[in-house]
Amino acid sequence: MDRPASLNALSALAHDMRLDVFRLLVQAGPAGLAAGEIAARLDVRSNTLSNNLNILTAAALVRSVREGRSIRYFARMETMRGLLSFLMEDCCGGRPELCQPVLDRIAGDC
């Protein structure tokens, strides 16, 4: 992940509701959640949620699939792994291979 994409992702997550939405979608795993279910679980109005989902989508942190009249959302874990890799790129005193086991574990857990 490059610097502009990383800044975009961090900016999208730097809001309490968007962070809650992303974390909820991570917990939901590969099944994802319908927009209505996200709104209900977070006790938020659907128009407010829609705006925040659009921001997360633009930052490539979530993806959506239409299911009839509903839209199901999923966390894009590959984007989060890219962001974490970018943030940890210069870690460990210039020895990024020391951070690789952490990144591998994150990749395997998702």
C-alpha cells in the first residue's frame, strides 16, 4: 500500500462510527452484515450509516454486494493487511523481517 492510500484508510477510520462499523464487519467475518443489521446493532440512522459506509468503501476498507433490496457489507481484510504492512514497514530497527511473523499471523487469522 502506498502513502496516499494509507492516509485515506487512516482518515476513514479516524471517526468513531466508521471505526465501529469496520470492527463490526471484521467480527462478522466472511458472512458480512446487511446494512439494516449494521444500523440496528450500532443504533444509528440508516442515512448516517450510508454516508459512513460510502467513506469506508471509497477507502477500500469495505465492499458491498446487493442482495435483492438489501446490501451486504464485508470488511476488506486485504486492505487492512496492506495498511498494517505499510505502518510496520520500517519497524524493528530496520529489520522488517522481524515483523513478518506478526503480519503472517494477521493474514492467517482472517
